[in-house]
Amino acid sequence: MPAIPTNDDFRGGFPFMGGRPWLDLLNTTPMTETGPRDLLGEPQSMAAWLTAAGLGGAETPESGFELKGLREALRPAFDLLQQGKPLPEASIAAINRLLGPINERYQLQRGDEGYALTAVADPGLGAASRIALDFARFVCDHEPARLKHCADHDCAMVFYDRGRNNTRRWCTMSTCGNRDKVARFRARKSR
């Protein structure tokens, strides 16, 4: 019996296991028996994904096209970052085009641990620009060596390993990790 995915893994029927919005965007083309499936293929599914991702849901056909274009631009960027290679100038220029309309303001906020200065993006900003901003912040502030592909060779999901030891192998233990455990158990039993 397959494991039931946790609420953290899926929202609104979409996978959200990447750990960052730009990685979750890449995960909108999971592998099926017939090949990759575009979860953003229809306008209503794109609106549902944007809502589940917390990015709003009112995108135009043009902005949907922009979002899919960003997804395709981020695929090779993921691989380059994971391999420790520099991004090509064309990729940087594509991200900068989406960053152009961003006007941020800052707010001082008090929390349990003290004060923090938080950048607040324009709420009318398109989803592609917000995801490009997430990618740009990631490139500047995170360890690319923690970017990973799921260890299940039939899975196309990607994620950022936040674990202390950087040993996460599966997009989620409730699906791919469990499948591997069951397969290894059956192999041991058949010996």
C-alpha cells in the first residue's frame, strides 16, 4: 500500500517539495508513464497552482507564457548551479528582465528573536517576477551543492536539501523514499 503524502508535500494536488518557489515551479512537470506532464498546461490549472503556491491566481495568458518561459530557463540553471558552474550571461539577462519591474519597500518588524528588516515586494507584481526574485536571492544566499534531483530514477522532482548533513535523497519520503524502502525489503525477502 503506497504511503499517503503529507500536506507539506502536496497542496491543491500540486507537488511542493522543492523548498523554494523556483524549485516548486520546476516540479510542475512530473514524470508519468508516458513522459513529462505539464501541470500548468491549462489556464485554470496555472491559476490553481499559483493559488496553492501563495502567488495569487490572476495571471493573464501573457504572464502564463512568461511563467512557463521562466520555468524552461531555470531548468539548465538548476543543473549548472548543482554542478558548481557559472550561469551564462543570457540566463542572467533573462532573470534581470523579470527583476526590472520590481519595486520593493522595507518594513521593520519585531519578532521573538529581535528586529528584522524585511523587503516587501509590490503585491501587484507578476508571479514570474516574484519567482525570478526568489531564484536571484537563492543564487546569492544559498549553497548550490545542496540542490538535488530525487534519487528515484523515475522521478523528475528537484529540491534543496536543508538538512544538517546534506544527506536527503528523495523528493519526499512519503512517495519516492517509501517506494525505495519497499523495493529493498522485497529484494531482501526474495533472497
